[in-house]
Amino acid sequence: MNPMIQKSTLDFLKQLKKNNNKDWFDANKEKYLAAKQNIDAMTTELIRSFSSIDKNIAGLKAKDCVFRIYRDVRFSKNKSPYKTNMGAIINAGGKKMMTAGFYIHIEPGKSFLAGGLWMPPSDQVKKIRQEIDYNGKQLRKILAQKEFKKYFGSLDDSEEYKLSRPPKGYDKDHPDVELLKLNSYIVWHEYNEKQIMSKTFLKEITKGAKTLKPFLDFLNTAIS
């Protein structure tokens, strides 16, 4: 079994970070295409493996899931044309569908598996809060599972993902007020470079995906 991530892919991303401009990228197009081929192959393997966990993703292709390396700089102060990471979202319907899924991020020193819904539209946030209001005990049970806590820790409640006060319509004394304040519902687990280049990485990340699935199910039930 070959390693899923090649050293050459990480080397390309490291070089791109130092040379984030069109001239360098064009001159190194072959390195980019080799790295993209590697990420596509990884995604194909992950779809195959994760399909045993979630049958809704069985028909996906890598092109449905892998994100472009080109940045949209129109509304950004950072005008660097390229992302310095490569990644894919594996969910029902692929990257164009706003459903909770498995996100794989490959970046030198910052690779991870994440899951959930990042900055979903307000109508989805409203539905998730409604589900927490009705069924918060179930979400708390999922988040408290020993394996889940060991692998993912807890929900990311960084300032940017959380309101300072309870959302409209919910009391500050609500038993799940801290969950209701969130506007993103995400968890992640980081991997080092040795792990992502290991022959056992597929087995390891599939273990993470299996642990993540009940959390994704809760969110997708809420927004469906």
C-alpha cells in the first residue's frame, strides 16, 4: 500500500508559500499538476473508504470534492493568487452542497480532518439551534463520547464562531445556551507530516471519520 500523500506534494506547497505569484506557478505547473493528481487520488481513496461509513457519498468523484487552488481575491486584502494548502470536502452531493461532511486539509505542518458546518447560512443556523433546543441532550451525548473527545476534543468555540450573548428567542438560562451561541459547528483533528505520508494514514483517517459520523448526522438531520 502506497502512502496517500507524497513528499513531493508537501514540497510543492512549501515552495508555493515562498513564491506565491503567477510567474513562479506557471514555471512550476508540472509540480502543481503532480500534486493535484496526488490529492485527487487521495480523495478517491477516501471516498471509497468513507462509503462504508456513509452510503450517501458512494457515487462521488474526486472532482466533486477537491477545492481549486486558485484564491478568490476580489474581496480580500491578501492578494496572493494561490492557496498554500490543498483539500477536499466529502459529503452528500460534494463541495457545492451545504451539508455537513468530512473536510480534509493538506498543508505542511497544518494538516487535519475536520467535520461539521463552517459558517453556514443563517437559515441553517436557525434550524440547528432549533434542533439543539429540542434535542440538545443527544448532541451533548455525542460530544461526550469517550472516543469522540479523545480524537476531536470539543467544538471550536473561538470568538469568531460564537455570539457574546444568547441568540434572539433563547433565554440566557437555557441548559444548552453555550451550544446555541455558536454560528459554526466544527471539530478537527490534526496530523503531522509523518502521519499523512505514512502507509497507515488511510486506516487512521477512516477511524476519525467513523468517530465523526454521529455528529454529522445530528447536523444533517437538523438542516434537512
